Amino acid sequence: MDSHGEARQTGPRAVDLRRARTPDVSIVACGTYDFLLSLHVVLASPDIDYADYDIGREWIEAARQRCSARDAGALATLGHYLGDGRPGSLHATLISLVAQCPEPRDTAHFLDWLAQVPATDLVEALLDQDGLGSDWPDLLHATLASVATDVGASERDETVIQRLLARYPADLRSTVSAVLRDPESARAELIAALRVWDEAVFAAERAHILPMLKREAAALERQRGELPTDRFLKLAMRGVEWQRPVGLHAILFAPSYFCRPAVFYHFWRGVLTFCYPVDTNRLQSETPAADPRAPSEEMLRFFEALGDATRLRILRLLAEREMYLTELSERLGLTKATTKHHMVRLRASGLVTLYDRDRMTYYALRPDVARRAAQLLDEYLKLGPRR
């Protein structure tokens, strides 16, 4: 998702998506991605993060109420594993597992498959966090093998367990330890809560969003056929420039209704899963406009982003040089959460580019901001191209 890293000491370099072998690219319209992303949206912090999503606070709070009415403890369980900001909560995502599920990949089949998938796969997805080191998967599998031995708990190799736990922040270690020592209980608890969310909330949304996801995927597929691969990847990543890691062999694009205007992406076992927002202009075109002279959603989003003093200050800072979120928040005198909220809007409006390099992200000003502003205004006023 739009995220941040620590202060950058050296200048950034452009990411060349054409390096090495071109990865296989697939575009899928699958409601299971939105099923999972709707949870990430609902589990966000209400203070700032609700404002990061176009779905709106009203829908989020109503969805939370429906889920809690079905099972009072389901949201706490989901937050414990998927991240709700409380101490000890993981920040896991299951979106990379969706492509591993055999067809059909609808939510019901995905949850049934999740109940049968090897425990090591699920544990790896749950415990994957930033900053664990390149050797983390090997250490994790060694730890799971140690825990799974038939000898008594007192004879288990605690050394390897403690070595793995040391990779995590102190507040997460008890949660990680519980998942390692009893992955089946963690699986059962998580799947039960996911079924509650599906029955209480997502089932009512499925028929509404699936046609939109299919139209969006078809539109992106058409663009793929019209553009060279490097230009297509740049367009499809919606303002994110992502460094290609060793072992990347496939990129999967999945449209999302609920994540608008943010993007969610996760690299796992050689595959980058990139969930991108449904185009707001396409959503707008489905509803007849009351006023044919009404400005487009793209135009409104663009100038709304410019119509905020803090965001203008951010653009002025980025005109000097690229910056990490930490640097921006310090220069602005704002919290990282508040600054990130502004950066989500600026990226979604096409004003900044988010660069992801070695799991560190920083921002750069788009070089064509002034020209794009003039173009949008001229198109709306029907003055024709600028001289």
C-alpha cells in the first residue's frame, strides 16, 4: 500500500521496469481481492486513514456494525492478524495467496482452499513483514520444522525460535510465537472471522462490484494490447515506480473498488500482486450526469489536491528534491499518518510518483504537473490545445 521508509541519505535512481527478463503479466477481475481489501480499509485507523478511501466513513462504520452484530469478536480477530494498529497486531495480507488458489477463485472457494493449504504457506503469508531480511523465509521454515517435531515442548530447539522472534519488534513477538507454535489454531480462528465478514458484509456487495471489476480489467487489457510493455506497466502501476527484485517472474494486476484511490501491492514467491483502484471516470460514466457541463472526476480530484495549503507545501518541497515520508513529515511539522494521507491523495491525483526500492518508499514530483493542470482546464473550457 502507499507507505513510507526512513530518511534517505543518497539520491534516488529511476526504476527501469525493462531490466532483465520481462515478467509475465496477467489481469484478473476477481472479487476475492476486493473481499480482502475491504477488510484492510475497514481495519484502518478512523482518525486519519478512513479519509484515505473514497468508499467513505459512513460505509466503513456501517460495515463494522454489521460484522459485529453477526459476531462481536470477529473484527478484533481480523485486526489481530491483518493489522488494526493495536500493539501486537500483525500487518499481514493474504492477497498473494489468491492466485495460488485453484479456479474458481471466488471467496467461498478461496476460504475452503485456505483451510486446506499447507500450514507453512499460511504462516509465511501471515508473518511476512517489512525488514525481516532476505534469509527470513529459510529461517522461518527451519523454525516451523523445529516446532513440528514430535518431541515435547521442553526439548524443542528454542534457540532457532528465539532467533526468528528477534527479527520482529518486541510488541509482535508474542503474536508471532503463538502463530509459530500453533498454526492450526491461528488458521481456524482467522478463517472463522473471514467467513463472518463475508456473510455479514461482503456478500451484499458482491453483485454490485463484480461487473465493475470486469469492465475495469477489460479496459486495462485493451490498453495492454495498444502499448509497449514498458509504457503499459508504467500506466498500470498508477504513479508507483517499483524496483524489480531478484526472482520476479510475474505481475498480476487486479482492479479494486474498495481501495480507491490507494494501491495495494505485495511481492511473494516471485509474483507481484498489484491491486489498483477502479478508474473514477469509468465509475462516473455509468451514472448519467445531472449537468452535462459537470467537470470530470479526474479534474475534480486533481484540483482538489491542489486546493489544500499543506499539499501545495508538499509539492513545493518535492520541487527541490525527492523525499521520504519521514523527511516530509518533519519539514511540515505533521505526523506521519497525516502526511501519508496527503501523499495518497497527491499520488492518486497524478501529482507525485511513489518509488518503492528495497522496501523503502519515497516520493518525487511529477515533471508535467503544470502542463497537466493547464490541459485539464483547457479541455473543460473547450478552448482547444494551448499554444
